[in-house]
Amino acid sequence: MRAYQDIKMNNISIMKRVLRLAGKASGMTSPNPMVGAVLVKNGKIIAEDYHRKPGAPHAEALVIDKTGEKAKGATLYVNLEPCCHTDKRTPPCTKAIIKAGIKKVVIGMKDPNPKVSGKGIAELRGAGINVVSGILEEDSIKLNEIYAKYIMTKRPFVILKVAMTLDGKIATPEGESKWITGEKARELVHKTRGRVDAVMTAIGTVKADDPQLTARIKKGTRDEGQGTRSPIRIVIDPEFEIPIDAKILNTPPETIVVIKRSQKSVSIGDPSALGRTRRGEPRREVRSQKLEALLNKNIKIIEYDGERVDMKWLMKKLGEMGIASVLIEGGSSLNSHALEYGIVDKVMFFIAPKIIGGKESFPSVGGKAVRKLSEAHQLKNITLKRIGDDILLEGYIK
């Protein structure tokens, strides 16, 4: 059996260890939560593990399997309430815990999943197991904030990322924006991409920068256990202007293009039909050919009605596609659009020690200005970190 380092044996220290284990699977378990488990007996850790990906064994089952009969009489530490339902690919953990003869379970947070939400704890207590809940609860909630929102609303958790100068500019009047922030900040952005299901941008950014929006993490900077998964890319492109040779269309993995529905268009399942009307035929023929080319590349198309895409409607569509988290990396217009529709949960503002100045420079958030300070978007639970020469401000929209 593996020899474990001596640690201070109390609920807080062991739960911190559990959370570190769970975090090793960051970006790999969606739409499942990140869960770690530690099994302690006679003052010693006898097993520890974490859930790695959907469909794989849960952390609780892994540590029980590792120890077998030695799990009897042990204490299990887990950051999320053990599951108790059968509507999934793996068996309920509560049954395995009871069968193993575990005498005590220490939990970080209740599972917000309505199918569990206290039922797992009740089942364990009903079997005579001592259950302690709420240990490092805030840390546990933050670790699985994406899972919590998605499981309760079926809408993705949305992070708005902005890289700006000290005076709030994201580009010069000529549109130059590479690179406002330093290398360390850019490395963190790539890691963040690797932790979300999708990255959203707008056609202006695609045309100006031709980005890939993949998670490119340098060797030696990857967090322990972190995979190399890149997110789905989503491009808001009302007039369907995206170039066929854009990197975002020709670099794995999947890309979704969100376009305004042509007033006389038929289903995009039959793109060639878009060119059948005589009026505006050349333009419609080009649109038809582009649609066909993109569909042949396995690019997904989402069409919307009206002049502007309803971001709440779009989040519902993405949630139905199983997308649990979205990182917005756009320009002034998309940033304001997302805030205006109230879809943003969290912000990441990278602030570089630079000043551009000028009315013609691009602000971090465009759109209409609020007329009263009381109407401003306010943040809560703010943290500040130094990332190289830059500052990262993170917070949650109230």
C-alpha cells in the first residue's frame, strides 16, 4: 500500500487535501462535478483518489475499491455529498459506502443536484453512519460553481474575460490589441480555456486577429492532472461574414457559428435552397455555398431571428447541447451585449500597467452607458492577484 506523508489529522486539513485532489481533474469532468476522496483509519490515510471524467468511477468508489475490507470502520472525506440516484452511468456511491462498513463521512457541501440534494446524507444517516457536512463549504462551492449552476438551471456558467490597460482600453484606434497583457497572464487564459466547455467570441475579433481560441499550455506550466482539452469555439456572426479559411474553422475541436436567419431562407439542412429566389440571388448563392462548405467541415450553425441575438435564448440553446460553461473573449460590443442580457456570472479583468488614452481607443465595455451609478453592474466576492506584471481582478456579478 502507498505510504502517505504525515499530515495534521483534522477535518480542515484533510478537506483541503480532498479539494486539491478534486482540482486535478479541472476541465475534464464536465458536466460532472470535480470530486476528491480521502479514506482515513486509525489516524492514517489509507487511500485517496479523484473522479477523472464522465462515465469513470466516482472518487468514493475508487478509494473503497483500493482498500477493500480495510475500509470497514474508516472515515471518508469527500468535497461533495455522495450520489444516491441511479439515473447515470455509475452506481450510487451511498450504497458502496454503506456496504463497505464506513463509520463516518465528512462532506464539504451538499449536492445541488435535485436528485441528490440532502437525500444522500439522509440515506447514510439512515444506515447509522455519522455524517458531518459543511467543512470548507465555501471552497467546495467555488470549486464546483460551474457544475452547481448547470445542474440547477441547465444554463452554462458564463465567465467574461477582459484584457485591458490601466485606463480601460482593449485596443488602439487602429485595432491593435496584441499584446496588452504579459506572457504570464496569457498562460493563465490558456489554462482557463482548458477548464471550460466553450469559448465565445464575435466576428470582429475573428476578422481582426484570426484567433484559434484553443488551450495551448506550455510544457512545465500545466497543473497536475490537467488535461490538454481545448474548448468548443462559438462565433457570433450576424451577417455570416466569417472567412472560410479562418483558423477557428480549420483547427480542432468543434466550432459553432451563430448567424442571423435570412428572411427568405429555408432550413439550413438544405443550404442549396437559399439561392432559389431571383431577388438578391448572387448574395444568397454565396451564402448558400458558404453554408454548404461549413456543414461539410462539420461546423454547427445556430440561426436566430431578429436584428440581435438574444443571449439568454442562446444560453438556453447551448445548455441543451450539454455546454456547461462559456468563457467570453470578445470585444467591446460582445462584452456589453453579454452584460446587458444578464448572462455573466463571473468576470476576469486582466489589467496591464499601460495607458493608451484617447476617445478613439476601444473601451473594455461598449454599448450604452448607464445614466446612474445605481444602475452599474456591481461585483461581489472580489479577489486581486498579481500575474507577472499584470493584475487580475476576479469577481461575481451581483
